[in-house]
Amino acid sequence: MDFGLSEEQQQLKESARAFLSGECPTTFVRKVMATEDGYPRELYDHIAKLGWTGLIVPEKFGGAGLGMLDMAMLLEEGGYAAMPGPFLFSSVLAAGALKLSSSEKIKAKWLTPLAEGNAIGTVAAVESAGSIDARDINAIAKKGDGGWHLDGTKMLVPYAQVADFIVVAAKRDSDIRLFVVDTKSPGLTIRSLKNLDLTRRVASVELKNVPAERLHGGGPELFARLIDVAAVAVAADSLGGTERALEMAVDYSKVREQFGKPIGSFQALKHAAAEIVADVEPARAMLWYAAYAIDTGAADASRTAAMAKARLCDIYSRGTDRAVLMHGGIGFTWEHDMHLWFKRARFNESYFGSPSFHRERVATLGAY
């Protein structure tokens, strides 16, 4: 049995690395960070032509019909390049929520333009508590003669200011359901928020009797499955980011000299680099299996997704900490590129469930 990537997946990974190294260097990332909305439209036009925006969209809606393991290859390379913009939130989370549902009409409305690169989606889950625990989600869904309407305030919604639709998690009879809201709907107010990681932009979304369409297909279980997709997606981005941080630190330690010799020859730095490698390699297999489990509907899909998110976000934060230290004094300046990944690690750590949340989820799913 072959536990590695298929030839097609390896080619996808290699082509993504080549594309992003040419189109998304750190100079470009910093240029995008300086813009008002942080959305590099020209880059995303290229991405759409490559088929990335429709990678997991079913073929009948104009996508490639591939799975999370294939998407994990792209997300890893996006993390490696610190690619800015809404790709993870639109083409993975929003597309994934629609794909998992049984609402064919809503799928036809949004998945086709999303796959073509003509629409942007996002997901609104957390509120003032900053948690995806059902007890901390208080937005309310009401159903009347005119259909569904939502009330509440969502926080830290990625790229809501440029999105065409938002997948919103709201309560109905104490259960969490998913709804789709058109950003042009009356009663919807979007305000940009300041964020540490400028490669990603977030906003608050206020909903006052906003018309919405409910995503059918399992009720509360649909939200749980979206958590699985988000966990694997963020873990994949974290893996790529950790690899880049290690590479930068090692490269620097080979050329920076102290006491007449490269600092990479010092045992303390060798140990720091070795510890990052020792963290990354087992986690890579964990991520690949978690993505595979989602694709195959394995019984342990939720548990392995939570394990991957908790482990890789811890590794990313710890790895970027060590990489900053390996750079010495220059590593502590905000102007150094290392901080693109240092800040991204902090975003990933908290987004769609902290490591402690997912470790508790692992324990619950394992009946401990």
C-alpha cells in the first residue's frame, strides 16, 4: 500500500510552488498588505484560470471535483508563500459548506460563479466570545411567512468587505444551523476590523432581520463537518508556513557569522532547527490522513481533523518563535519578512478553534 501522494497530487503541489514563487514573492505580499482591502484581484484572476477556485467544487457546478487532500496541497503552498487574500475562506470553507449541504438551488446559485472566480464567499462563525463552541454562538435564526431571517453580530469574519455571500452559523431551537446571506441584503452592516496579520483581513458583520437561505443536510452535523474542513485547511496552511520559517532560519544561519564562523555551526541553533523538523515530519502524515479521512467519510474524520488543527497550529507558533530567535536581533524587527509567518501563525492558532478547543474535541469524540 502506498501512503504517499499520487503523481497528480505531487504535480499539483510542485506547480503551485512554482507559480507562487514567481507571482507571490514577499515583496508582492507586502504590497498587498499596504492596500485597503488586502485583496489582490489580479493574482486571483490567475488562480481562477488555474482552476484553484473550483478545485473542490463538484464538476456539475463547473469545478474540478477534487477532494480535501488535493486542496491541502494547495493550502500548504499558500502557507509557504504567505499568500494573501480570501482563498482559504472562499474556495475552501464557503465552498466546502455549500458542497456538504443538500441545498441544490443554493449550490447552483453560488458554486458556479465561485468556481469561475466571479464570486467570493466567506464564513461567519465566531462572536464576541471568539469561540466556535455552540454555547458561545448567539445569533438567532427566525422563520416566518417571508422565509428565514437572522439577527446577531459576527466578529472576525474574513474578507466580509469583499465577499458576495456569507455562510452564517446561527441558532435555531438551541442547535447551530448554517445559512447563506447575500452581502447586498438589507439589514446587513459590515465594518472592517484591525488585525495583527495583514495578509488576512477581518470584519464585524451585524445582522438585523437579514433575509437568509438555510443550508440543508444534517442540521447541527453540517456545522460539525464544516469545523472538520476548516481544521484541516488551517492545519495545511500552518504546515506550509512552518516549512518556510524553518527554511528561512536555516538559510540565515548559514551566512550569518559570529566569532568567525557561521552561527549554524553552533549546537544551540542546530538543536532549534532539529526540533522544528522533529515536530513537522510526523505532523505532515497526520494532516494527509485527516484530509484523506474527510474525503472518504472515515469514522475518525472529525477526530483526526481536530488532532491535525491542534498539533499543527502549536507547531507553527512554536516554530516561528524559534525561527525568529535563530535570526537574532534582526528577527525582532517588524520589517523582517520572518514576521509575515510569525503573525500568520497567531491568526491560525485562534481561527476556527484554538488548539485547546480541538484537544477537548478530540477527547469528547474519543469518549474520554
